[in-house]
Amino acid sequence: MKEKLIKYRFKILFVIFGGIAGFLYWRFVGCTTGTCPITSNWYASVPYGMLFGWLIGDLVKPNKKIEIKDDNQ
């Protein structure tokens, strides 16, 4: 279980930040008339933010160390 958390830590963090960003977008920018289906209520805006967070988190990959083998020694 711990290995999976370490493996997906960037995705999990970006999903959390995406949910927070979706809520903040609804709170400060959202549609007040109710005609916008995504931004008129928070329970639609937060999952979309989480989805975008997942997609962006999937693009971010941690740097892996590459070992170069030297056969000349």
C-alpha cells in the first residue's frame, strides 16, 4: 500500500490541488445566474478541477536517475 502511495504521490497531490482550485474557481469566478452547468454549483466544479488535476499530474513525472555503465574499465 505504501509503495502505491509513493508511486502516485504527484497524481494524488495534483488531484487535491485541482479540487481546491475548482472550488476556488466556483467561489470567486463562478456563474451567478445558474446558466453555466459547470461553474454554477460547487459540486460540479470540484470534480472537474480534480479531473484536470489528475491529467496535469499525469504529465508530471519525477526525475529518475539513469546509471551509465562504463565497459571500458
